[in-house]
Amino acid sequence: MTIRNIFEAIPADLPEELVQILLENRGVRIERIVSRGHASPAGFWYDQPDDEWVLLLTGSAGIQFEGEAVVRELGPGDHLLIPAHRRHRVVWTDADGDTVWLAVFFH
């Protein structure tokens, strides 16, 4: 058993969003996602087969759901459940610092 820190080993240069699987077992996957000014490509919508619970640990982000004009803003400590196949996109993430997400996928 190794103790790790969710904020360790974040690269200084982050040209693409960093996605790391922290744990995967029995229908559950936990990921650390690090964004720095990243967003979903124009016209792209996530359509995932699993439910996703996401917690924003640091930074800020805007998430939009298909069919909604409003962009939901998240800050540290905010979390939400995204049901399977609920199409969504990341409109923006904090460009001045790391946005660290903890994402739990399950079915």
C-alpha cells in the first residue's frame, strides 16, 4: 500500500488535458483529470456509457449540457452527477492555474 497525493506529479507544461486512472475495479473507475485552460473541441459532446460523479478539487470550469443554454460554473468543492448518455461538454477551465477533477465512473 502506497500513499499518494492527488496533487503530485502535475507537469509544468500541459499542452493537453491530463487524464490518469487512479483505480479501476468491479464496474468503477476513478480518474484524476488536470486541465489548464482546456475545453472540449467546438461541436464535441461527451456521450458516456457510464454515470459520472465529478468533484472539482481546485480551479474552476464551465460545463454545458446539450439542450441547455446556460453554462454551469464549478469551483473548488462543487460536484455533480452526470447520468449515462447525458451529453455534455467542458466549455472552459481556468487558464491561470490547474483545475483538478476527481471523476468517478460507474454503472
